[in-house]
Amino acid sequence: MKTYTNYFEQAQAEFLNSIKQAQELNVKALESFTTLVANAPSFDLKDTATMTVPTPSEIVERTFAFTNELMETRKSYMVKLAELATEAQKQFTDAAKRVAESAKN
């Protein structure tokens, strides 16, 4: 049987582990961005006359495509959070019932 001390120690360990994972993901994202910037192509300003520039319509399409991807990613994340919140609420309710029952005895 778990004691409240064990429960809180486990909850703290899980919380710290989650923070560490989030930090690692942030570091990886920054490393990827740094690599991307470091590998940006260089060009000679004399060559700008031959560069192809997207049309305004293409820019709009690309911008909205990116925005749609961003929103889908955000939606997926929020759905996962909602599912976790629903499960946490259920677990909390179950735990509250167990505590109330044990208090009666």
C-alpha cells in the first residue's frame, strides 16, 4: 500500500522528469534551428537578377499552408491535453471517493 509520502515523492519525480524532457526538446529544437541557420545558402548580390521570387499568390498560399500545419499541430496537442485532463479528473474523483470511504471507516 502506498503512503501519501510515497505518492508525493513519485508525483514530484514525474514532474521533474517532465520538466527535464521539455528542456531536452527545447535544446534539440534550438540545435536544429542553429544548424538550419548555419546551412543557409549564400548568394552573390550580382545574381539577384536571376533569382526567382514567388508571386504574391504563392506567398499567400505558402503562408496559409504553414498556418494550417501550425494549427493542426496545436489542435492535436490541445486534444491530447484535454484527454489527459479528462483522465486526471476521473482519477481525482475516484481517489476522492476512496479517501471519503476510508474516512468513514
